[in-house]
Amino acid sequence: MSDVAFTIGNIHVMWYSIFIMVGVIFGIWLATKEGKKFKIPGDFMFNLCFWTIIMGFIGARLYYVVFNIELYQDNWLDIFKVWKGGLAIHGGILFGFVTALLYCRRYNANFWRITDILVVPLILGQAIGRWGNFFNQEAHGAVTTLAELQSNPLLPKFVIEGMQIDGLYYVPTFYYESLWCLAGFLLLLIVRRLKVTKVGQLTAIYAMWYGVGRFFIEASRTDSLMFGGFKVAQIVSVGLFVVGLLSFMILSRKGRFEGRYNEIDNEKVRF
């Protein structure tokens, strides 16, 4: 299996880059479409998404490099070879949310309203982006057997075949995370249609959902970023879940008709 989708002259277009780009395009489209419901200007949402994605991409790379600095200390130029993989989603989430916070403060916008809009396309983008790992043959779990993979009804044949690397079969943790994120996307679509959903709760549910899924999936991965003998992604995932749970509980204490997601007038959003 090749990680190159196609070649134009001497330029190799990687599958990893294609899936990242597809996720970005869908993300911007979904965020802009949802923003129209709340009469948020399209240029505001597009510019917000643009800078959030750029800074999130930088954050994802820096996060990965920091915890794998030994891979780059002899050749710093390799830091820029992102088409070979090496993006840590937690770094992207952190930088992305900070960028969104600063942007919302700049334009006096409701940060939680905006993040509620962003987390839905974000988790879909994560589901799509994980397939780049498949073609790079990375983000997989431990060695397993063909029989074990074939016994799982959720695994299509082409995924099983792609998990044969150098004669060994590996657990497709990238695939499980993609499915988990896709399920989270559908959950958020349902929750945001509920009349009782408060502004900020979609963001909280995203943090809890992804935190739980990533914690258990990370336990099976063999390429985890480590810190002091612990898997960094699991530590961050616990933090995400706790913050999400506390936020959800606090928001739930609001009155039944107070600060509801689908009612613009309650939030007095200013742009």
C-alpha cells in the first residue's frame, strides 16, 4: 500500500494531505452553514476557521515535535516534513481553542457559542483525518493475528489488509478512533437540535466524548508520546473529560429557559 495518492511531475501528493484537506473543507462548510442560523456573518466564520485551522495545525506539529525532539535534533529541517505524519491532535485542539478565544475577544463574540459551532465539524474532521494514518501505516496498536482481526465484524477487508506491515498484523486503533469520532459527530448533531441544550454544553460533551474514547484507544497504541512513563494523550484525555464534565454540570444548573443553544435572543450575540 502506497502513501502517495498521485504524482504531478516531481511532486508527490500524499493521501495524508488529502484527508487533512477534505476534513478542513468539510469543517469550514459546516461551521459557516451553522453560523448562518445565528446570523453570524460568513466572512467572520470563514476567517475564524482559517486562523483556527492554521494555528491548530502549527500546534499539532509543535506538540508532536516537543515530545519527539530526539527525532529532529540531528536534522531540524525534518520538522517541516508534515506530509510524513507527526501531528498530535491534542496540540491542535489547544492552539485552536486559544486562537478562537482571542478571535472572539477581538470581535466581542460569544466564545462558547462559537466553540459549540466549531466542535461539530472538528470531530468530523478528526474522523476523516485518521484515514491519513491508515495510508501512512501509523497510529496503530500492538501486533495481533489475522484470525483475530477477521473475527471483528466491524473491520472491513481492506483495513485488515492494510494492517499487514512488514509481514505482521497490527490492531487498527486509527480505525477505532475514526469510528468513535464519527459516532461523536452524530451525537452532537442530535444534541444540538434538542430544545434543552445550553450554550457551551456541546463543547463540554465533545471534551467528554473524545476524552473517554481517546483514553481507552490510546492504551492499545504503540507509538504514544510519553512523559515520565505515562502516555501524554491519556493524561490530557483525563483532563478533557474532567473539564467537560464540570462545565456540563455548571451549565445544567441554569434555568430551563436560560441560555439555550437554539435561541439567539437569550445570548445577545454581537458581531
